[in-house]
Amino acid sequence: MSPFFGSNGFLGIAVAISLVLVVAALLLTLVRLVRGPSLADRVVALDMLAILAIGFIALRVLATGETLYLEIAIALGLVAFLATVFFARLIERRGGELDHGYDSLGGRDGGREG
């Protein structure tokens, strides 16, 4: 039996329900990452993926009791924060990156006119 579903108590049920919700949120975030439409949307989606991964690690710690994974979650949080700051500075340097929700370089039609 999986370590996520091994416990039959309240905690086991709560972890199982939370795992389903985190997986659903991961799928929706992946859709936002692929569809965009702007760079800012993709940056927020990447940050959300990192947050959901930290939540998934926390669920694993609750299910198994192995606290070693908490250090991994902390490191992932630090790396995700630095990546978000980097992308925010990139967007700021591009200046006027958003044009009605679409990238000013690509636009709705990917930069093609006509």
C-alpha cells in the first residue's frame, strides 16, 4: 500500500484528499504555464508550481513522518524565490512587456502582421 494512503485515521483521509487537490492544482497550473498568454502569466505559473511542489513534499512528510524532506522543501522555496525575483527583474527591464495581456513582442498572432 502507498505511504500516502497507509493511515486510516483522520490524518490519512485528510492527506489523501489534499493530495488529490494538489494534483488537480498542478494540472491547472501546467495549463496556465503552456497557454500563457503573457510572460507574467508564465512566471506566476512557475512560482505556483514551486509552491505546489512544496505542498506535495509537506504532504509526504505528514504521511510518512520522514522529516528529511522538509529540508528539500526549504531549499526549493529559496530557489523558487530567487527565480521569481530574476524573472520579475527581466520583465521590468523589458519595459512595457504587457500589451493588454499579451507580450508586446509577439502579440496575439505571434508577431505576424496582416
